[in-house]
Amino acid sequence: MKHFFTSLLSLLFLTSFAQNIPSSAQQANLKQLENKFQSLFETNQTPLQDYLKRTNQPARILKPNGGVQTVEYLSPTGMPIFYQTLNLGGARTVQTNKVWPGGIAGTSLTGNGMTNRLGIWDGGRVLTTHQEFGSRVSQIDGTTTLDDHATHVAGTMVATGVSANAKGMSYQAPLKAYYWDNDASEMTAAAAAGMILSNHSYGQVCGWQTSDFVNYKWYGDVSVSATKDYSFGFYDNRAAQFDEIAFNAPNYLICQAAGNDRDDKLPANITTHEFLNRSTDQWVSSTAPRDPDGPYDCMLPSACAKNVLTVGAINELSNGWVNAAGVTMSSFSDWGPTDDGRIKPDVVAKGVGVYSTVSDSNDAYDTYQGTSMATPVTTGSLLLVQQHYNNLKGKFMRSASLKGLIIHTADEAGPAEGPDYSFGWGVVNTFKAVKHITDSNYNQIQERTLASNATYNQGISSDGTTPLKVTICWTDRAATPLAPALNPTTRMLVNDLDIRITRSSDNTVFLPYILNPASPASPATKGDNNRDNVEQIFIAAPTAGAYTITVSHKGTLAANAAQNYSLIISGIVGKPAAAFTANVQNICSGQNVTFTDQSGGNPTGRTWYFPGGNPSTSSATAVTVNYANAGTYPVALKVSNALGIDSFYSAQFIKVGGLSLPFNETFENSSSTLSNWTIQNPNNDSTWRLANVGGSAPGNQAYCMPFYNYGNINRIDALITPPLNFKGYTNINLSLKHAYTLDFDGGRPDSLKFYVSTDCGSTWTLLNINGGIVPTRAIVGTEFSPTLTSHWCSTSCYTINLSAYSGMSNIRIKFEAKNNHRNNLYIDNVSITGDQLKPVTKFGLTNTAVCAGLPVTFFDSTDNNPASWNWTFTGASTTSSTLQNPVIIYNTPGTYSVKLRTVNGVGVDSLTKTDYVTVLPSPNKPNVKSTSDGFCVGDSVLLSTDSVSSGFQWYNNNILINAANASSYYATLGGNYNVYLIGSNACAAVSSVKTILSGNKPDMPVVTTNLSSNAFCEGGTATLTSSAATGNQWYKNGSMISGQSAKTFATQDSGSYVVRVISSGCPSDPSNQIDLSIKPKPLTSAIATNDTARNNADATYNVAATTGSTYQWTITNGTVKSGVGTASVAITWGAQGTGKVAVQETAANGCKGESKTLDVTVFPKVGLEQLSFMQGIKVFPNPMHDELTVTFTNNQSRNATVKLVNIVGQTVSEEMLTGIAGGMSYTLDVSKLNAGIYFIEISSSEGTKQVKLIKK
């Protein structure tokens, strides 16, 4: 079973500790995105260059305050878009100093080794030769114009601290620098290559600007708004680009300066300014009124991106954060909200009075202020947070996890609890972020994925004392920018996730913070956040007991694809927190190290992992491990109890064979090697001790041998270095500083001898014999303590050649002092250096037979201290790596070769091992199904797999279940279950996790309705309400209604309804049953009439009458004369024109039918008496067919008009009849008329006579 054991360790440890490299699919997407942005950049150049040529506008301006302004592209409206650096003229404020070596966090984070992880885009070239950078800063693109701002920002992130006040946040980190003009494409490429953080202390020029406080320009687009720059708070194409990059590079966090525009305006004593005339593209003078910038809604467009970390600026907190009242806002930092109401800035940091490097010379410094300075303070600090997470977990956090963690651990700022639009979520606190990662007993960082229409529930417990806080953060898809407009409120959130916390004891639901953009100064309240991709719930005084965190989403996730998200949780109790100690970390070959489990949370199980050690694994609380071979080795510990698991991993924890060169010991408390020195004091009296001194830079501490007060002469005391490794070096030399003087009576001096050991101190060889220590100052009669540079050696300093020991390990140097009772000796700044040899490449595997689909770690054992590694793997899922000890997966059985190329400062070496790895086939991944996803305490659920094998092993929460080795298993506890399928070759495959919930049975809920009875009218809606606030599941006729889990449920269907409350998978008894029935609505007939509507005349209208029904008539241009409430009404019509009759029937059961309507034409009222000159009018035939005849007697010889009109009043035929006394006749051809109703009108000076006709 050796392969299965190795596979199991790989699954439990190595997958957790693999470095985050973008997958091949992600790299392909990023390459496509890089090409897209490169093409867009090139396309934008033609109209930009045309504009610059046409307007004689300079492409780059150096501003009097040292800032840079450039023209970058044209907006969708044709407006030129300007970029500018965001300066106006540390570590304690954001408490980064506490995570440095010697800080109270105990983490010794410096950024060392974080190669290719940190970047800067800025307005020019960084002075890479500055004394603060060494060789750690690289200008990647071809820009040649040195820039103070870029150099200042770079120094704030990574300056070494040659000038102590200029020390950067990650003061040993490498940094890649770029010019900003093609940033989107370059950022995409850098993210694909593994960059995880970048700094952007620049942004679009918006609103009011001046360089001399006399001449002012207003940069708003007057084609959008003549009074306010619409760009403030606007989600534009730049913001969408940043979001798209972040979404496709899930480990890459972009840190963006908020801007410095707040309260910029035209002073009262200045009446004119310039603005860009869009018709001429020229700056012209104006006295038109324009709004001041801010105070709210003045966030730069790129700072409005959802997935960036937007940083505002505050004044320094010299003693760190004490309380919210002590945090004071800078006078310039931009405030939110964004136009759609999102919270910006995200956080704040020191941005006033920041001292850092500039590009005037290699030792030049200056003090700047601005959000340009607050942002690198933050970016440099965040790199240390990622370094710490990687040190413990062997991988980097998602950018959403890092952003969420920084927000979660930020210190409160502002006038009220919670976020606001000025300070965001508060002041960055690096120490608290690192502490959150370290203390996983009370804190969690979870990286999860939510499928479309899915819900995630997690049970947690509170001790009733510690505040409970949960933050969710997700990298949202890029939104589609709107056309330029002033303050559009359309929301840019694409996937709207939601978080809730429910208290189990009473089902109280706790909601996240929300802000009101319509009242930006108002304090945060609690409610449904539908704007931000960060939500936070804070319970200041929780009651002890169980709670449930619920994550869901509104609507449908974009593309119906799953959404990654991160949960940051603090204030919980339960699962163990992995931690361990070792009695020594730097040892010689063949020595032992004793490891002790110091985990919190009472773990009941543990597994140690000791690559390169013997034993290589253990489950003991304390274990002693022997390391036979020189090298650097990781250590891992996994602990578990019934509530969960936790892991602690340190990548380079044990150094065997000694520390590599160069070795420089300053004896300061910040020294990482100080604790590894040893003292031999055979007489157990006065001996070597650390002492405060002066004149010996750097620092103020040295080792002292107190000869002055040593009572007995000829006593010997030794100070011994840690183990050292001289492999890979020649021309090795030892040097040190010393300070010494004789006492008042002179005499024979004390002595100091130097010894070397090549077996870690078992035997010693004398290097030199001194007749006495060379004094460095005149004799003094009091106890000597150096205070000046002149008190230390200059020409008399010791230098010893150690080249004879080149290539050896397990070296120790002994400084042996012999007392002659004179005066004190001090030594400081011990330095051992050598010339490095080129590397000799070596590597290996624990076992060269590996299982397909499972991770395997390659261990580099190259001699001569390589600085970089380039692996090539044939047949692997990842074909290359630049990590020292990469974790690789082979998916296809076969035999494969491996090549490693190593590089150091003096050379290159390669090694290829042909057919080195044999990949054995693993079983197919088993599937797990269950009879239910949850059950009540005391019950069980059957888990099973359809895989055919005799080798099964079930796990719950990654803890092996004893005797659970069949194809099925009855789960009696909730948890995350999976099964290992073990093949005949001992390779294993592991199923996906099946989450089974288990909880106590909730109280039975009670259902009420909005109905007076349980019957409702056809087409109506019944609303059912559960007495439980959360956890509801509605049922109809005994079947679960999918997706219906809210407190209320609305339906238009009849049936029998109940609700159950489900808590941690356990359903309550069903509620009281609500039997809903539907009452039919009446079927009302069409409105009928035999009358013609005439003004001021009556007509009767009716519908078919139903027993018990009442009728509501509504008349337009008329009134009901009689028949109110019945099926037949008489209507008196109003003026000639149109009218309408409507009726709605209400049946005896109370249900209303559909309203029926009839459009009516109201004709003039006429009668025969009005036409006294006409006698015997006849119109025939009626109904008419082909012809219509009209006859009458004209007894007064008057003219008459005969007109035929249709039902809508249109004239079909008209004829003037000349007045002739006697009988008259008129015939019309109606053969071509459509069937329908018509009217014949006979008019004279006395009036009109109208007759209704029907055409068939």
C-alpha cells in the first residue's frame, strides 16, 4: 500500500500547499485578453495622435509639484482623457512594522523571495540604481524618462531602509516597474506570469485643476454637463478593463489610488478659468459657473472598478490605531459613492508626509502626500500578508480573499460604526490581517464556489463574548459601461450574492451593512445590499450558541456559470488551529530536531509531514526527527477534531548543514540569526552578553565579554556561530569589528582566539593565536563601553581567510576569550563572505512511481545556492515551473523525463533525468450519492458509490472513518464526506465532497394567510406566511416546491400547502395544512343594444343576467338614468361625438368577472317635427342590398342634402337636392359597400333627420 499512503499524503498536504499559478485555461484567456487590450491600445493611437497634431497639445507635461500629466486616449464623446500622478507635494499607521523581523507578530516578513509577484505602473522610469533598491527593482518596458513620482512610490513599497525613515513596507521584495501608457495589456501579461499585486497611483484628470493656484482649468465634458464633471463616480471603459483583468486572473489584486480632488474649486477671488471647447478642441476662457469637486461623489473612474482595492489617504497615526476618533481624514482624498451607490474608497492608509526615494540621485529623498502615497503603503503591506499566507498554506490567496481580509481586519474610522463613503471600511491593519491568518481557531478564510440557484449554509458557534464578524467578497464580472451621462444610477453589479446569519435559538436573521447614496453622510444601517461585491455582517454582542451563515444569490448568475467567492470569518469557536514549535531550526547533518504540537482548539488527531527527515510522518504530539543530509526542508502539520481540520505549513523551516553565505550578523534584535548563537561558559560565571553600544553602525547592540569585572584570570568563555554551509563558495573570508582597551594599570592584555569546526563543534581547529587583543583606544581606568566610531577598530580589525574550508557544510566558528582581568571586549558586525560557484543541479522525488491525477512534489537539492529554477516536465498537466520545489500532476500513465535548469549569480547548470517518472493508472473518480442531504440528530443517511472495487475508505471532514471500507456507509454525523477508491496498484482516486447536514429538530412552524377564508377568486393570489424567519421549505400536495424557501410564499393554484423548517439538514414537523380552493369568476356576455346613441337622448344597454350577480356600469360621455346594479341600464348620452359603456359583473361568490366595454358614437338628436317641410319620408329597402331609395314630399321648395355615413361617422355618399315643391326621390348605389350598420341623413335649413340602415 505504499503508493496509496504516498497518494493520501499528497491529497492531504501537497494540494493545499501548491503555489498559485494560473491554469493553462486561465493563461489562454489572459493571453486572449492581453491581445485584445494591445489591439485596443494601438487602435486608440491614431485618433489620439491626430488630436495632438491638430491641437498642438503636448503629450506629456511635468507639473511644478513634481507630478506628471499625459494625454492617453479619447473618450466615447471625443474628449481627450488625461492621466496624472496623484501626489500633492507608513508603516506605523497600518501596523506593518509589527510583522517585520523583531515585531510582536513573530512572523519576520520582509517580502524576500516574492519574485515576480509585485508590480508598479506609473508615470515614468524608476531610478533602479537608487541605494535603497540594490538590484531588486527592474524596469520591464523601454521607458527611459526618470520620474520622481514613480521612484517615490517604488521606495514606499520596497526601499531597504538605508535611510531608516524611508524604509519600505516589503523592504526585501523584488519589484517590476512599467510605464502606464499600455497598462491594461501589460497587466494582463504580468498576471498570467504570476503577478499577484500591482500599484496604480495615477488616474484620469477630472474636475478642477491648477498648477499655480492662479490659473485654473476645468476638465469636465461640457457636451455631457456644463456644471459637473460626469467622470466622477462613473464606471467607464477603464474600470471595466480592470474588472475584466481581475475576473480572468483570480489571484491578482489591483491597488488603485482614490484621487485627490475633494473640495477642489475655483477660488472666490478668481472669476475666470479655462475649459475645453468641444467645437474647436481648444482651451478657452470662461466665467461660467461650475460645481466644486465633491465633497461626496468625486471618485476617479478607475477607482470605481468593482474588483480593485481603492485606497484613500489619512494623516499619520504615529502610535498606530487607538480608536476611531483618532483617525483624521486628509484634506484632499476623494470620497464616494460611485454613481450606482457602491462603497468607495475600500480602505484608507497614511498619505500625508510620506518620506521616500526620488530620482534626482542615488541617495535622494523627499516628502510627498496624496493617495499616491497611501496606495503603495497598502500594496507593499499586502504583499507581506500574501507572503505569510503562502508560508503557512503553500499557496497564495485569491484576490477576493485578500481584499475581503483587508476590509475585514481594517480598524474602524469615521463618526459611526460600519463603512462610510469617506473612510470606506477603515484603516488598513497589516498586523491584524496576518494575525487572522495565523489564528485559525477563531478565524477562517474560506474560498468557495456558488453554483447558479444554489445556497451554501455553514454552522458556526459563538462563545457569547467575542464579537462575530463575517465578510463575503467576490470578483464580479465586468459590467457594460453606460454612455457618458451625469450620475447614472444603473447598478454595475452583475452577480448579486447575499449573506445572512441566523441565530439558531430564535431564528433571528442578521443583515449586512448598507449605505444610502442619496444621503451619503448618513451612517450605515443594516439591510439587503444589492450594490456592492463586498458585504459584511457584524454582531457586536452575540449570545452564546449556534448560528448559521447562509450564502445565496439573486436572480440568475451571469452565463448561468458558478461564481467564486471568499468568506472571512472571525469570532467563532470550534475547529483546531494548527501550530507547532521546534527546539532548533538550523542544525548540522545527522542532528535531531524535536517538534511539539502547540495547536489550539483541542485537536483529537494529527499528522506530521517531514520531507527529508526520519521519520517522514508521525501522529505523535511530540516527535524527534533526524536529518541526515544538508539542505532546506519544509514541515507540515494537520490537526483535526469533530468540528473540522486545520493545517500549518512552513516551506523552508529546517536548514540542515548550516546557513548559506553571505552570513552577516549585526547582533541587533531584528537579526534572524541572533538566537542561533551559543555560549560556552564552563565555569558558570561571567561570560559573553549582549550590550548597548555606540559608534558601530548599523544598530546599537554588540556582544560583550566583561573582562573588567571578571574575578578570576585564565578563565575561558566561547561565543559560537550557528552552523554554516560553505558549499558553493571559494575565497571565503571572515571579518568583524571589535572594541577593546586596557585598564588603568596596563599589563598583559586579555586574549581572543578563533577556532573552526567542520563537524558542527565536535572537534575544533585553531585558526590563529594572538599575543593579546589589539586595543582600539587609550587606556581608561573605568569600565569600558564604546560610544563613538573611533572606539572601534579600523586598521586593526580582524580578517581571517577560510578558503581552506570551501565546499564544506556543518561549519561553526568559535570566538574564545581568555580573561586576564583587564577591560571589556566588544565584537560586532561579524561577516563571512565568499565568491560563489556556479550551481551543480540536483533534484529528486520521494518515490519515482506516482499515481495519475495526484500531486507529486519535486525536491531541488542543487549545490551552490541557486537563485532561480526552471523546470520542464514532459507529460504533466503543468509543463514548466519556476518554483524551487514545484507540485506537479500527471494525468496520463506512462514514463516521463524531467529537466531542471538552475541559475545563480555566476553561472547556469542543467540536469535531465530521462524516463525518470513512472505514472501508474489511478482508478476512475468515484461518485457519491446519498438518500438525503440532511437528517436530524439520532437518524442517519446512506452514502453510496457505484464504483466497482474492493478497496474503499470513507472520510468525514478529511478524517478517516474506522472500519468504513465498503461501497456504502451510513452517516450518523453531519460533515463533508468523500470516499477513496484504491486500485490494485495501490493508487487511489478520491470523490468530490458530499456535504451532509445534521441538526436538532426545529420547532414546528405555523402558517397564516392573507385570506379571510382559504378560498380565493380565479386569477387571484394567496400569500402564505411562515412563523419562521429562515430555513423554510414549502410543499404542495406533499411534494417539495423547488426554489421556495422564503418566509412568504405566493400562489395562484389550489391545493394543500405546508411548510417545514430545515436547520442544518434536519426538517421540522410539517406546519398546519392550508387547503386552498379557487372560486370561479363570472363569464359576462358582451354588451348589447338596439338603440342609437343621440345627444341628450336615452338608450338601453344590457348583458345576460345571472342570478345573484351585481353589475357595476361605467359610462363615458353619459350618465346612468336607471338600472344601477342590474344587467340592463338606460343611459342618457351627452354631447355629439364618442362615448363608452363598460360593465363589470360581481358574482354571488364575491368574484369579479372581466370588464366588458362597448365604444359608442353619439349622434345629434333629431325628430320628424324638426323637418316640417318634409312629409312622408321613406327609406327602402332596409336591410339594403344593391340600391337604396329615399322619397319624401317637399312642401316648401327648400333645398335638402342626403348623406350616407358609416358606423364611425365617415361620409360614404352625399347629394344636394334642389328645392322643388312636391314629391322628391333619390336613389343610391350601395352594391360595393361592406356589410354593416349605416345611417341616412336628410338635412335642410330646419334640421336633420337620421335613419339607421343595415347592409347585408
